[in-house]
Amino acid sequence: MAGSTHTVTNQPPPLLGHDVYATDQALVAAVERHLDPELLDEARGELSSLGRAAGSAQLHEWAAQADGNPPVLRTHDRYGHRIDEVDFHPAWHRLLGKGVGAHLTSAWARPGGHVRRAAAFVVWTQVEAGNCCPLSMTHAAVPALRADPGLAAEWEPLLTSTIYERELRPARSKAGALVGMGMTEKQGGSDVRANTTSARPLAEDGAYELTGHKWFCSAPMSDGFLVLARASGAPEAGDGGLTCFLVPRVLEDGSRNVFRIQRLKDKLGNRSNASAEVEFDGTWARRVGEEGRGVRTIIGMVAATRLDCVLASAGLMRAAVAQAAHHCAHREAFGGALLDKPLMRNVLADLALESEAATTLGLRLAAAYDDGGEQERALLRIAVPAAKYWVAKRCAPVVVEAAECLGGNGYVEESGMPRLVRESPLNSIWEGAGNVQALDVLRALRREPEALNAYLREVGLARGADHRLDAAIKALLTDLADLDGAEARARRLTERFALVLQGSLLVRFAPPEVADAFCASRLGGDAGGAFGTLPHTLDLGAIVERARPVA
């Protein structure tokens, strides 16, 4: 019933009931560009179906429920038996089931699977990002498991299944399974070579007993976990004895493996997802790959999850920019719609540039996975850590600025913006923080010259199309001419790698007004330190209109 004090006016309607995929012009264009034409009709149908679900009131309600009711650890049952289980809100399971059903773990098993999954991942992150963690790890586990053909034959069909089964029981008895990852320990963090968890071989071939701990182990109710431990007797060369293992939660006889969940992390964001501290004490594990080659075995999983950090950041940015543009289109102030105010238009256009550049880069890297050729693999070696470094770092400032576009409304939980703000720093931290990514780029430059050649061939496809891009490529080559003392400037180099690659892709594929604004501001230096400082002579209106979440 309306109150007697006033009539509610000039409040934007909720951004619901739309197709999150079809209304994202940059994402649609990337899918159309990279996917085989024979696959497009099927992909459009799948992605639009997911997009409509993602834009529905029902799923947004589930997202709020999952985020507002964090998981709860139960170490023991009522009788005192150790069970180490985590209870999730039913909405979590509903969301995870829909994500698995939408092929978010089956890219390796279908034509054009990586581009299709990447687009779906960008869409799905906009619903609720927490459930994307087990989806990402399960997807990424496949290349690591392929180091052992026997294990891959057993587990890959389960990981690429579209069926989600939440119950803990032997993996072989399930129609689908999820896999997590445990690498870091208290004393080492990203320096996994400081790990102390030990692995003692058992009589059964390939079986070991683990003793130790993991400091961060997300989605602890998964069916299995890829972990690093030191195999006794493994050669100290290579990865210093570190070996990759698969730890099942439930053993084949139906008994629980020793997987002691000590506590759940109280995190800034990603609150629907459980991140645990776990201990192994006589825990049964199966070796994956060679002894002493654990980092090399698991690096394929790490690379895939890093690309997911790029895609998730792109999804979060898109969600924030869509909300900001929607709000400003329906909110009036000072005599007109906010969207039409020159200064607000500048802010929105600047945010839209960052969002489109992230999406365009993420889908290009997914296409490289689908291609699988030698040159594309070499490109990924530099482009993935550079993209992870830069796109994930841009996410937080973009989301915070977008929330500011809503004014005080954006600071209120009901708007959904605070959840995006809390989530926005995560992808810059997980799977190796900024310095780790920058040093990985340097490592590729020094050890794998074919990676730089592949990168230069890629950006060279846009040479001559924009003088600011040409100048940026030249400046990057100058920086690369002398790598002495490069570690101290590794972040600067990595940022340039990412920006030049984004600029080259936008020059080739984006509308002229988008490419012009990006090159002017990101490569030509014609912008200030804050969003909303683009040159006023650019076609800002067209950029904003392209970013609006309307069909």
C-alpha cells in the first residue's frame, strides 16, 4: 500500500527478465567471430537459454540466498564420529546443478567447447560468482589428469558430465563428479616449492599415503582434489621432489578418506563458496604424472583456472557496467536522464571500454585453446598470465566506479552492487597474485622465445591500423630489448603486454568508436587517472549505447 507521505518516482526498475547473453554485444560478437559457423546455431540457442535464466528473478533470488547463507562446517556427527562435511544452502546446489548442466565443465569434450564455455562462464559469473569456483576447478583438472591416461579414462567422463550429484560416495558410482585443488600451505603460499606435505608410497602401484596440510582448499565437498606433495625418494631435480596426486573424498569401498577440514575461511567475498583449511594424516592418494614433476603436471590446470580468472573478471565488470548503464538510463537528475549528461556519459563509456576489452581478450584466449596449434599454445604462454594480471586488476576499480554511478543506492545490499564489490578483488589474488603473473611473463620471455614470437605475430595483425597502437608496439619492443633488471619493472612490462594485445584485438574487431577511444586513452595517454576522463571529442554516446543491456 502506498504511503501517505509521498509517491515513489524516478527509481529505475530492477534489471531482470532480460537475456544476459544476447544483450551483451561485445560477447555475442566474440562468439560469432571465433566459433565455427556450423556450430553457431546450437551455441546461440544454448547461450541465450542460459542468458535468459541468468537474467531471471528466480536465479537472482537463488544467488542472494546462496550468498546470504554461507556454508557451515560439521566436523562431527551427533554421536561424535568425524565426518568433515560442509552444509550449503539449497540455492547453492541449484545454482551448481544449473552450471554443470550448462556445459561449464565439459569444454574439453565438445567442438568449439572452450569458446562456448568461456561465453557461458562470463554469463554465469554475473548470477553468482561463488559457485563458479568448483566449476572452474573441475573444468581445469582435465589437462592435469591426462598426464595419467588410466586416471583420465576413469575421471574425465565424470568431470565433463552435465549431471551434478551432490552426495559423497565413490566417484565410480556417480554420473558426474567435481574436482578441487590444493596447492598452497601455511609456510609458502604461492611458493609451492616450500611445501612440506609428504607422500609415502604404498604397495599398490601408484598409491601413496599423504601427511600434511593445505592452507586453501576451496569447494571441499568435491569428489576429488589435485594436490602437491613431496614423494619420498623422488628426484630433487625438476620440481624438487614435488609430485601431483589425486585425493578422493570417498574410497572405492565406500569409506571416507582422511580429509580433515579444520575450519572454513571467513572471506571478504565469494561467501557462498566454502574455502577450507584441510589436513592429511594417512590420506590415500593416487599419483598423477611422474614423481618429482608435480608442478609441470598441474600447470595445465593452473593455466586454465587463470584464464577463468580473466573470464570471471570480465563477467563481473559486465554485470557492474550493465547495472550502471541501466540505472542511468532510467534515472533523471538536473533536468534529464543521467545517461544523457556529458560527464556521466564519459564515465559510462570509460567503464564500457574496460569491460569490452576484457571480454574480447578472454574469448580470444579461449579460441586459442580450441585451436590447439603450436603457435596458439605459444601465445597462451605469455597472454594468459598477462591477461590474468591486467584484467583481474582492472576489475575492482571498474566495479567500484560502476557502483558509484548508482549513488547511495549502489552502496545498499539490495542493489547487488556490494556483492560485486566484495567479489571484485578475488581473481587478482587467486591462482597467483599480480607479482606471480608478472614474473611468469618474464619466465616465458627468457625460456620460450616462441612465446614472444607468437605474441608479436598476433598483435602484428593490426599494424598500420592505428598510429597509437603502432607506437605502443614499438615502445614495448624497446622495453624488451634489454631485460637486465627486468624483475623490478615486470609489472610495467606485463601491463603493456596486456594493453597492446587488447588494443590490437579491438582495432581489428570492435566498432571504430570503441577502438578509437581505447587507443586514445589506454595506449595514447589521452586520459586522466580516474574513469570519466576520456577526450570529449570521441563518440562516447555510441560506446555507451553499445554497452546498455537492451536487445
